[in-house]
Amino acid sequence: MLRLHKYVLTQLLPSSSASTISLLLHRLISAVSPNPSSFAAEEYLVATCGLTRPQAAKASPKLSHLKSPAKPDVVLSFLAGLGLSTADVAALVAKDPKFLCAGVERTLAPVVAGLAGLGLSRSEIARVVSLAGEFFRRRSVALKLSYFLSVFGSNGDLFRVLKHNPNLLGCDLDKVVKPNVAFLRECRLDNCVIAKLCIHSRWLPAINLERLRAMATCAEGIGVPRGSGMFRRALHAVALLSQEKITAKVDYLKNTFR
């Protein structure tokens, strides 16, 4: 059962001593042992996960189905093996309590192995866990990150986008994101500009393609050509205003500045 865990930890911790890896595996093995006592979710979240009492009170109902701390213990051990700090774990669990119910063998370990295959380091994978939150519990996250890396061009730009817009990982890649990115490239926007759009215009990845086309047409209609330095800002502006307001503002500017 723990063979995949051992493989991932070995790959992610190549410089760690055998005793360190053995200790982590021992924690995993110990956590699997059932606890016959009832599971007090709120107390566990405070004492073990580092949540505040109000955070724990809000999160505990989502763990009410658990009968023991066995599964959460395994998840916490796995996160510790990735190098997440106590504060990182507390923030993650407060935001997504169901992360403690994720299947390590079935979901988390394969995702980590996939990200390692993309060339991400252990610290970078830990960063992705913190930024992605609930989306890290989906097996598709490695595939999506692979695509976004090809778009943004660097891990740094990817992390910057995810920090401001983690919902990017929840968008449909083939039906929504790829067609939108392809259209923006037709508008002569490079990867850097597309990344900025994803940061400042969080609606972009999930917007309907026809709506995006209409916005581009509107931006051109107010005198901002595609590929220009202001086109990104014009797209952002027209997305927030109705056609009537855009027309009124343009008429005002024309009358004011002739």
C-alpha cells in the first residue's frame, strides 16, 4: 500500500537520509492504524492542524462523517513529507477541510509524481499545494499545470497567476481555456500579456468565447487596435462596463478633448 508513497518521497527527497525517509514512512504506517475512539473533528483541527477555534468550528462539519483520525493523519504525514510548514497546512485545511479526506494512494501521490515529472522541485510542488487548494485533489491538475506552464513560460509566472487566480485550475481546459488563449494569440497578445490578463481579469479563463470576441470588437471600436500595448487594458475595461456606459464615456472624452 505504501510502495507508491515510498517512491514519491524517495524521488522528492533524493538528498535526504534513509533515516528521514524511514521516519516519514513510519508516520504513514502508524497513521493507518485505526483508532477505536470517536473522532472529535473540532479538537483535532485545533490541536493537530493548528486552526484557530473559530476556523475549526466552521470547518469541522465537513469532517463529521469521519469515525477516526486515520485518514487525516495519513494526509498530514504526506504533506509533511512534501515540506509544508505547520502554517501552510493550517491555511490549506482552513480553506479546504475536505483536503484531509483526500486519498493519498489514489490521488495525491499520483499528482505529486506527475508534477515531479514536469520538473517541479519539492519546494515548488509544496507551493502548488498551497496555491491550488481544493483543485490539488483532482487528478487533472498535473495535466492543467503542464498546459499553463507552456502558456506562461516559467514556473515563476505560473505561481504568480495562481496566487491571484487559483480558480484557473477549475476551468475546463479543452472547451474554454484553450479556445480563449488561441483567440488572444490571434489578437497578437504574447504569453506575458495573457498572464497579466489572467491575474487582473479573473473572469477571463471561464468566459464564453463569443463574449470574448465581442469584447475584442468593442475594444477596437473605441480605437484600441489588437496587438497594441493598451489592448489588454481595453479588454479589461470593456468587460466591466455595459455598451451604453462605454458609449457615454467615449462621447464624453471626445467632447472634452476634441
